[in-house]
Amino acid sequence: MKKFNMIDENFICLNCGKNVSKLNYTARDHCPYCLYSLHVDILPGDRQNTCQGLLKPIGIEKYRDTYKIIYKCNNCHQIHKNIMANDDDINLIIELSKNY
């Protein structure tokens, strides 16, 4: 099991520039407006990854009673997955579902 370091904080999205508020029920790990994330962690919340690339959303997969967003890093090209948040733009989620 991966160690999870809970970091839920406000940030400005480096992709779309919008102010993103903390999630208040788990750690915010991506922008709800454009769904982009940052490649900053090795283990969830550790902020130890030196890549620091933008994680581009490329697809969606079913996960339990929700979905995971599939990302590809623009720098190192690794694939990562994060659980979608309750306030994510549903229209973007639907668009991503067409990719997988």
C-alpha cells in the first residue's frame, strides 16, 4: 500500500491559470477546470519528484464507484492515474471517456 501524505491546499493551475480551492474531503491533486495535474510526487503527497512536468489528462477508467483520470506527463511521458473529484468539469470527463 502506498503511503498517503494528505496535502489539500489552494493553488493556481499552471495549465489554465485559474485559482483552485482546496477540496476539503481529500487531497486536491488536479485542477477541476481543465483536469491537468503536476508530476510532483513519487508517493502520494511526498512532493519528492524532480520531474515537475504537467500531467495531461488523456483518458478515464472505471474505479470502484467512481473514475480515475489517466494522465501522461508532458516531460517524462510516464502514465499516472488520479481519482476524479466531485467538482471536476463533467463535460471534460465525458470527452476523456471517448479516448478509452
